[in-house]
Amino acid sequence: MPEVFATGYLVGLLEWACIQAINPHLDFPRELTLGTHINVSHEAATSPGLEVIVRVKLTKVDGRRLEFEVEANDGIEIISRGTHERFVVDAKRFSEKATSKVNG
């Protein structure tokens, strides 16, 4: 395999950028957002040493549902673009629900 920026890391970076963009507008850490859908391209390879810049734009708020346009560029070309959806949740309630799945 060639040494390039892997798609899984790219998706994580796009999600992280959306989280960072929205957290100042939440009652964080009591409220947080969870990714529920991502639809992005991975259009070009990015070699080590290039800096990836991510641009995110909140395009729709529907109650607790947030929709973002996302784009990543490696300084030479656009490497990714698409959409990402997140939901605002109560951190304590979410953690309790997730834990109950394990503990029965």
C-alpha cells in the first residue's frame, strides 16, 4: 500500500471539524453531538507532508438534527466533499443508555 491519507482518518477528521465548530454553541459537556450519517467522496490521494485543511458549514438545524457541508483540501486540490449529519444529545442520558446495553 502506498503511504497516503487513509479514508478512515479523513472521515474522522471531517467529523472532528464539525464537532469543534458546534461545541461552542452547546451546553458542552452536558450536551454533545453524535454523528449519525456521513456521505463523502475521497477524490484524491494525499501524500505525507501535505497539510489537510477542512471546511465545514452548518447548513440546516431541524430540532436536535444538524446537517453540515464538508470539504477537505490538501493545498493542491480538493480531496473530499460531501455532507455529515449529527444529533445533539444529553451526554448523561446517552452514556446511561449505552452502558445499559452492555449491563443488560
